[in-house]
Amino acid sequence: MATLRAPVPAAPHRTTGTGPPPPRRMPLPWLVTGLCVALPLSLACGAVLGASGLSWTQALHYLWAGLTGESIAPDEVAPYTIVWEIRFPRAVLAAVVGAGLASVGVAVQAMVRNALADPFVLGISSGAAVGANAVLIFGAFGALGLWALSAAAFLSALAAMLLVYAIARTPRGLTPLRLVLTGTAMYYGFSAVTTFMVFAAEHGEAARSAMMWLLGSLGGASWSSVPIAAGAVLGGLVHLGWSARRLNALAMGDETAAALGVDPGRLRKELFVSAAAVTGTVVAVSGAIGFVGLMVPHAARMLVGADHRRLLAVAPLAGAVLLIWVDILSRVVLAPAELPLGVLTAAIGVPCFVLLMRRRTYTFGGA
């Protein structure tokens, strides 16, 4: 018996000489190759650039020593530590977080069929902020030591996920509108709680740390925080890649998806769990970094079209490269002070998004 295959969303055929020209798609192999080259180069720049005054030659030497296990002189321990133990894991974590936010943005926009959706529309990030602020301001989970912040943020993100699911679920399953409305309502509710915590803080430095985390920061990055985040993002990418054809069908509407043999309710449950797990994990290690999950999927869609197989090949790489450079800028623009990542992602993302929306050939899901 023949099986139905989900069609690829495509631009409508232009039959007249009027109207905007059809969009030009960038060849996927060239784009992926370029991003695969840009990623390791960006990682190297993340290890080299900073406010410590190390030259490129010195920084690259210490980076190579860390990668190859080469021994270093005793008087080189301090600069080696800066490059290998501080800067490079921070760059790697930025790539992981950027890839996770971008890929989840693609999935969430298909899941709720909303062009304004991003990884934080489900209320998971604001839920994670409650746990993180409890640690930063009130010292909760102190018994966990260095893991207190990440553990509290992840556990509160998990609690927020369960709450959103319980409220949004109906006998017919998860519907896009209920998910968006429930996530938005929970976002404002959790944000009110975190704002109250900040105002209730007895020490100004604790409130400042909380605000820095709420706007996104990789200042606490270390090698120990990379494996968990990388594992969650990799698992999410594998699931999304496996579901790419079903995402194409879901993006066309529930009736079309059902006609093509895709169960919209079951797929939304899978996407909800996957998106929440990835979002909660990356937010736990980086704070709430906005705009990456909204801007990168749209930019990728403009370059390669609406097919989720192509989107999921480009968006994670683009998100990784983008956030590495955003983190570099956050460290060097006002060095030795550090800017929150959310400030820079908004400063970069808003004009880029306005230009994107001004393109007459672009609409969500196609051209």
C-alpha cells in the first residue's frame, strides 16, 4: 500500500509579470559548508579575543596546547587558564546555546503556527528565572554548591513546563491557541514573581546578578556545564531532524497533517516536551537570551525556504555562530565590564528583523 508523504511548503508559482519577483534561494550545500567553516573559526576567535591583553599568537598557542594536551611552562599557567578554562568553554557553550535556541525556535513556530513564537513563548524561561533568582537573591539550594544555579533553574523550568501542560491540555490534546495563551499568561505570572524577588533583595549586588542572569550571560561558563547542555541540544536536534517531514505537514494545518497521516496532537506533545527540555537546559546555563529563537529561524527560512529539513540544517549552525560573536562583543565592547547578551541580541536582532519584514517576498512559512 502506498504511503502519503508530507509535501514541502513551497512558494506559489508566478504566472504573471506583475508582483514581486520570486525569492532567490541560496544553495543549501554552499550555505551549510560556509557555516561549518565559520563555526570553528568563530570558536577560535572566542578563545582569542578578550580584555586580558594576550596577543593572537599567544592565545592560539594556548588553545592548541589545550586541544592537543601539550605541556606548558609554569609561568604560562595563568594565561593558559584564561584561554582554555575560561574563554574557550564559554565560546563552546555559546555555540551550544545558540544552536539550541535556534532549533527550538523552528520547532515552536511550526508547533503553534505563529510567526511571533520563540522558545520562550511556552513560559519555560520565565519559570527557570524563578529558580535562578531564588539562588542568586536568597541563597536557595546552597547545598548543591556550584550546581545550585543550574539545578534550581532547570527544576523550576520543569515545574513551569508541567504547569503549562496541565493548563493547556484539553480532551482534544494541545491546540496552538491554548498553548500560546497559556504560555504567555505564565510568562507574565513568573515574570511578576522574579520582579518581586529583585525588589525584595536585601543586597544590591544580588539584585544586579539576578538582572544580569535575566538578560542572559555566559560569565559562569565552565567545561562542567558544557556536556549536559550539549547532550540536551543534540537530543533535541536528533528528534527534530527525525520529525522534519511531520513538521512540514503540521505547518500546513491540523486537517492537512491528519490527511497526510500525521497525528497533530501527538506531534505537539512530542515537540512540547523536546522544546521544553532543551529550553530549560540552555536557560539554566546561560540565562534568558532573547531574540535568537525568533530571528534566526526567520532568517534561515528566507535563505533556504520553508522545508524543515533544510531549516534544521541551517538554523542551528547559524544560531551557534551568531551567539559566539554576540558573546565576544559582550566582553569587548565595554571591557573590562561585560554587557548582558540579551541587550546585544536585541540591538542586532531588531534592525535585522525590520529589514527582513520589509522584504516584500517574505512571509512566514514561504514566499
